[in-house]
Amino acid sequence: MHVNPVEQTPRDDLAAQLRGFGLVGIGAIALIVLTGNIIFPNMVAIPVGALLVLIWARLSHTPLRAIGYGTSKNWAVTIVSGIVFGVTFKVLMKTIVMPLLGADPINHAYHFLAGNKWMLPTAVVAMLVAGFGEETVFRGFMFERLGKLLADSRGSKIFIVVFTSLLFGLSHYFSQGWSGVEQATIVGLVFGTIFAATKNIWIIMIAHAFFDLTALAMIYNNVESQIAHWIFK
């Protein structure tokens, strides 16, 4: 009995190209990474890169769990853990890590937010958008793409964590200079290691958002310098 093969539809062909590493696949990666979050001078943020990732996942028939969007066994624990970790991590970075690297205690790129109650609401939203957008792109999407490209080994996982962390760090250069690159690279290494171990993006997405919200609280209340000198006077 002759069975006709399943015909390849244009949508299936596009999905295969988006999952591959030809011109279309590489172009999609470049577009997503280079777009990232778009933040306007008034602090209105649009997570274009992350939205493109979700569109890519749909068009390429990639399940969302492949980019870390799995379900949590206990959402309450995930949310509380993410909040506590994000706040604690930022305080440790501000009081210990960045002073040891000789960083300026004042984040001059965002110091205009100090005491700026008119921009505070949009700044808060921007911090939440950053957590969603940057984790979706640099952890969820890039880990999936590089994981498909490289062999499944410990060395490959280490390379992915380091490479994406450096890429994440460099993406902060134009807005925050080399201090921003240093901090973001360290953050990327920590979040990337957690994601590589858990394959779940929610806790680091929440931690990222509250890391940034803690930074915003320090800036808004104009206490960055005091906190940076808690340990190293």
C-alpha cells in the first residue's frame, strides 16, 4: 500500500529555518539580541526583544518550556525566593563587590531619578520590564539557541554561561559605562548559573526585577553612596 508523504507547508518550512542556523535562523538571533529592551528618555520601556522571542517560539514551534517558561511547583516559594534573592544580591553587589572593583558609588546614568517622584512610576515599570525582557532574551532564548548548537556537555554549559554573561554585560556599556558592564557581567554569571542548573526562568526573572527595583530605591532616596560605604569606608 502506497502512503503519500506528509507535505511540507510554508509554515513548517519557516519553522525549520527559524530553528536552524542558516541565514533566517542567525538573522532572527541577531535581531532579537540587538533589539533587546527599548527604553525611552522618559523611562518608558518596551521589551521588544522578549516579545520577538515569544513570536519566534510560536513561529518555530518551540515549546515555551524550552526557553525556561515551565511551571513552578510552588509559586509562592518561587516569588518570595526571587524577591529575597534579588534584594540581597543587589545589596551585596553595592556594599562589597562593586567597591572592591573600584566602581563609582553613584550610578550617574540614572541619578536623575533621585527624588524624582514624577518619573518614579514609569521607572518602577521599566525595572519590571527589564527583568522580563533581559532574562527572556539572554537566559531563556540564548541558552536554548546555544544549547542546540553545541554538544550537551559540562564544558558547553560553562561556555554558554560565560558567553551570555559577557554579551549581557556589554549590552550595558552605552547606558552605564564599564562599571555597568562589570556589574551586569557578574549578574549574568550568577543568574546564568542558576538557569543552567534549574532550566526555570521564573525565579531569576523575579530576582532580576527586584535587583533593579532595589537599585532604583537606592537612587530615588539618594543613598547610593552611604550604602556603598557600609563596609568599606
